[in-house]
Amino acid sequence: MLERVRHGFAIEAAFGDDLQAADVADAFVTTLAPVATEDFVCLMEGGALTTEYRGLEGLREGWTDFLGAFETISITPEEARESADGTVVAEFVRLRGRPLGAHGEIEEEGGAVWRVRDGRISGVEFHLDRKAVLRSAGLA
């Protein structure tokens, strides 16, 4: 499951006339659709606010909103750890990008907690704090 999760999470995009945030979100959802459960849940943590999205349409909405805040973005997988029972994958990423209207780029370390049930991905949580990733995954 570790390789299946890692395959879909690398993103590099410069948004403009030829590419929109929704296009990238659609590609991400298309990658996950064959391995996602029907009751898939996505949590996106943004500091004090956590937003829950239900189903793959919810994931698409959340990713479109997130990516739409950037002119350019690169999300590069760096390391992943799988729980002993294979039900959780913690993945660390490096995010680089230029937010809309900004002159400079930002760089953040973040990650995701992927939940697996019966060989399928049942949910994902996105965090900008790697310690939160480890705590949520039960790997801290």
C-alpha cells in the first residue's frame, strides 16, 4: 500500500491559461479513485482550522481550494513510514510555491496520514506540521 499511496502525491504545477487548479485536483482524484473506499474522508488542517471533506468529490473540492491559492506549487514526497499492521501510512513532503499575488516563494514541510482499510484507502489527513502527522498516525 505504501507504494500505491506515494505514487499519487507528487505534484508540480504552474497555474495559468493552460493549467488550472481544478485540473490538478481532478488528476489527483483520478489516481486515487480505483483504490479509495466509498466512504473516503479527507481532512485538511490549516493551523487552527481543520476542514473535513467527504468522498472523492469532497477531496476534489478541498484540493481545488488549496491549489487555487497558488500561482505555482511543487509538492515533493520525501519520506514515508508505514504502521506495522499496514493500516496507516505517514508521508512527509516538501511544499514550495508562490501564493497568488506574492512576489516570493514559500517553503513548508508537511505531510499526510493515509488510512487503509481492507486494502483500500479510506481517508487522508493533510498537515503542515510533521509532528502532527506522526501523532495522528500513531507513530510518535
